Amino acid sequence: MCGIVGMVGTLVDGGMLATMRDAMAHRGPDGAGLWLSPDRRVGLGHRRLSIVDLAETAGQPMANEDGGIVVTFNGEIYNHLELRRELLAAGHVFRADHADTEVLVHGYEQWGFDGLLDRLSGMFAFALWDAGRRRLLLARDRVGIKPLYFTRIDGTFAFASEIKALLAHPRLVRDVCAPALWHTLSFLTPPAPLTLFDGVFKLPAGHVLEVDEAGGMTARRWWRAGPGRGEAAPSGLSGPARRDFFVQGIRARLEAAVSSHLAADVPVGAFLSGGVDSSTLVALMSRLAGGRVNTFTVGFSDHTHLNELDWAERVADHFGADHHQVTIAGPDMELYLDRLIHSQDEPIADWVCIPLHFVSTLVRQAGVKVVQVGEGADELFGGYPSWMTWLDLHHRAWGPWRKWLPAPLRALAGEVAALASWARPDLASRLDIVRRAAEPDGELFWGGAVSLWDGPKRALIPDPQPCHGSEAAADLVECGLLPESWLSPDSAAVPAVLMAEFDRDHPGADQLTRMTQAELRLRLPELLLMRVDKITMAQSIEARVPFLDHGLVEFALGIPQADKLDGGAKALLKQAVRGLLPDDIIDRPKMGFGAPMAQWLRGEFGRRVESEIMASSLLDRFGFSKKAVAAMIDDHRRGRRDCSLPIWVLYNTVAWHRQWIGDAPRGRRLGGCCG
């Protein structure tokens, strides 16, 4: 796990590139590397967190024998030893003992870029410079476990693992991207390729970006999630035999994933909540690792009703783990907030970042460098209770409404609902469903965490600025990375585009599979996995996600809704681990990993948040109704309705603006992405 940075274009200043690289030294405190091409038109940098092959010969950037192929790499390739054997047999010469990075160099020579990517099993974001073809290739792993950002600075293409590395360049102009702001208010973070920084973008999951010497960009998706990629149930298989096929398939792939994710030359531990997902990882790690597993959990001393400490301790005792725990309270959270904003780069407005920071600190203090975490299991196997509500609503109301009610009547109902939401903010989210149902490409489900639907958002921002797109955004529209409709203030365009693409590839897919696809394209890579990456890496530890091993993902996506939910939420996964875990762990109600933000915002901390929000120049600049914002905060404080999520999103956004942009940033262009 590391931090990568690079520039292609005009003469690269090696000192400046080193400064940018070292702005994210926390991602790689064990070493640093820098490479400049002979003509100094290309520079690559690297910060190293030594996990696999700790020797200096495994340092980066790494080149082939003649220096014509150079790679800087962030992540882990779990099948690198298997690929290495194949490449050795083909005559390639390796210099490092067992560095996974070197597989990228020789794999590209042997199989080409697409052939290399198809063979990789792991989490990664890397850049490869091909001097012979004078091109830079950037790739992000299938589900977006590792981030990769890029921009242009004075005509030079630059990229990095974190935005703060790009911001270290003094000629990068900082400003707000308006469409990203609108979408953040809905999705808690901007959808890729947008970021809240105007002109700074992130490569979407499963994508490749090719940059030529002149700076021209070509983008494509190299991996698409969906049914049909994994092994399907044999035709004619039914009843218990069909269910057993799925159960055994899940168990086998999960065991293989956990085993491969244990590969390291440093200690590997696990986050443990005591729920099914994390407990499964600990159970398999205990069986496969051949020693005591270090486990880590976090709780709250001021709101103990959210704690799962006893369950986590019970699981740790059952499997003989070395267990560590920490408890926090509101004052701890407040002391951490400035560092949180700095670590996130841009808002990742999920309050889980707070307990995640404290448990990550605990991991580092214990001398553990790698942890396995349970992200992805709920998305793959229908584990969220709220999903059952969405599925029921789709079956009983959304589907029949869209099918049988004439379009003019739906449109009229949508207009009435939009007007009613202004008068009844407590019902605005429900009324927005009626409004969305009236739209030809409307989507019921936007993801597992939506702060504000478009209707309620317009109550806070009655007259959003028109946005025509900056030159940088136009380049991304032209190369196919950025849908033009996403430059509007209407966030409904985001799920509409994503699901239209999926429906073209997989017509007739069931609703649960469509919901999983929506999460794989937006919330999972840009919120859940981004929070894990940014917060753990701030403590110089590597987080691995076995449930998102692509073999397991592809198999799970091929399981139809009827089979996946036969027996209730997460039924197949629970059956797959039955006998591995105690039954009371499997059968206990899901609690979820969270924080008492609703309660904290009703106390003195809520007054601090209100003060900072209302004082921010961001509100005036982008047309927020301060009256509506104040009413929302007051409604939450008085318990009229739970507005904790939109308040937290708005607070994260104004705190980000204060820290990274400021009220009068020097040399700032007005208008953000609006040009």
C-alpha cells in the first residue's frame, strides 16, 4: 500500500514532484522514490508502506531491464506469485525477490495492458509509462478499492493517490465544482469522475485512462459488473441442490479470498464488530493464518446503546484472538474534526469515519500494518434492512404505478408532490418518490445513503446556478468519462445514467441486482471504500476487503434475487458460514457500524455546527436559503425530524471549503465548474 504521484507534459521539476509526493508521506512512511525520464517530460514518484517484500530492491518507481517501461503502483496483487511463475517460464528476468509490483512491469510486456488487467486479482491504482509508445496508462481496480486523482497544471497532466498531493503544487488553482457540490448534498460525496475541486477528477472504478505525450486523453471501462461474469448454476438445478450450489460457491470463494488477503511480510489483523461479516473474516483468518489473530473494535462511552463491544469480545474469545478495543465520546470526536477534513481531501460525509479513525489509531499503536475489513458483504448479499423496504416498495407501488398509470397522470402527480414537499418538509423524501416516478428515466433507488433527494434539496437551494461546464469538464465529457447530464444541479441524472448503462448490458435484471449495481458504481467505491482508504492510510495502515475479491463479486452477482433472499436478508451468506460461526452470532439482529451523530447534533456540538454552517461564504455564493437551512437545523435540535445526515453533509462541506478553499482564496476563479 503506497502513495503514487506523477506528471507528463512540459519539463517536470523534480523538486516540486518530490514535494507533491511527500504531501502524502503518511501513505508510505517506509520509503520514497522518484524517477524522471531522460528528457524530463515525465516524472513518477512513490511513497512506500512496506507490506510485501520489505527489501530495498522492491522500491518504486520500478522499471524493466532497459528502462522503457516504468510503473508506480498503489495496492496489492494477491496472485502475483502465480503470475510471476508464468512470466519466468516465458523468459522474463526479475530483480526483486517477490515484489508484486514487478509483475506489472513484465506482465505488460508479455500480455499488453488489457491482458495484464484481466489477469490481476487484487486492489490497485497504478500508472505505467511506456517510453516506446510515449503514453501514460492509468488504471483503477474493478470495484474501486484504491483511489486515483488527476488534473492539469499549466498544461501538464498530473495524477496522485490523494488530492492533497496535487494541491501541493502552487500553480493549481483551487475552486469549487458546482455540480459536484449539488451531488455531494445528495450522495455524501461526489460521483466519479467529479470531485469538489474544480478541474480535479478521480478515475472511476474499473476504468483505464490513457494520456498521450501531448496530453490527449482516452478513457474506457475495462471491467463491468453484472450477471454472467461468474459461474452460473447448471441448468435444471433446483430446490436444495440449487441452493447448495450457491452456498458452497460462496464458501469456497470466501475462503480463497481471505487466504489470499493474508499474504504479507508484516502482521495482519482484522476490524471486528461482532456481526456476521467481520466475525466470518476472523473465523477464517484464525483457521488459515496458523496463529492468534489481532482484532480491533471501537465503541462509545457516552452512547453505549450503539456498542457491540460485548459481541466483539465474545467472537474474539471464541477464536482465541488477541483483542484490542477503544471507546470514545463526543469531546474526542470534536478534537479530531480538523484532522478528519484534512484526511478526507474532499467530503466523505459518513460519520463512520470518526470511529474508523480511532480504531485505526488503535491498530497502528498495536504494531499491526494490515487489517481485513468486511466492506461489501451487505451489498453483495442483500444485508441492509432498508433494502428490504425498497424492494417491497418497488414491488407493491413503484412497478405498478409506472406500468399502469398513464404518463400524463404521473406527471401531474409529480408536480403536485413537488409543490407539497415545500409545505411539508417532514414528508419531502416520500413525496420525492412520487416526483421521481413521474420522470421517464426516474429511479426509485439511488443508493444506501442519500442525504437529500432533489425535491428537498431545492428547498435548501431554490435557484441553483446554471452550469455549462469548464474546459476541463468538457474534456472529460468528450472522452466519455463524464456524462454531460451530470453537470446539471439535478442529482437524479446520476443514477439515471448508471442504471441505463446497466440495463442496456443486462436487460430484464431483477431489482436486487440493479440495486447492487447502483452501489457498485457510486456509494461503495466513492464513499464506503474511500472512507476506509483515506482514514486507515492516514494512520499508515493498509485495509483489505476480502468480500470484494472479484471472483466472489462476480459469483454473487450471478445469483438471482429469488435465490439470494430465500430465507430473508443475507440468507445465503449466513448459511454459507453456518458451522463456522456460533449460531447466536449468525442469527442476531444487524446493528450496523455507526456513530451517535443525531444525539451529538442535539447538544452543544450542534450549536457549533450551526454557527460554522451559517457563517460560511459557501451558502451565499451558491444560493442556499439560510432561512431553510436554519429551520432544518432547528427541527433536528427540537426532535421534530431527524435531519442529522443532511446537517452532517453540509457541515463537512463548509468545513472542507474553509480548510481548502477559504473565503477569498488567492487567484481563485469564480464559478467553479460553471466556468
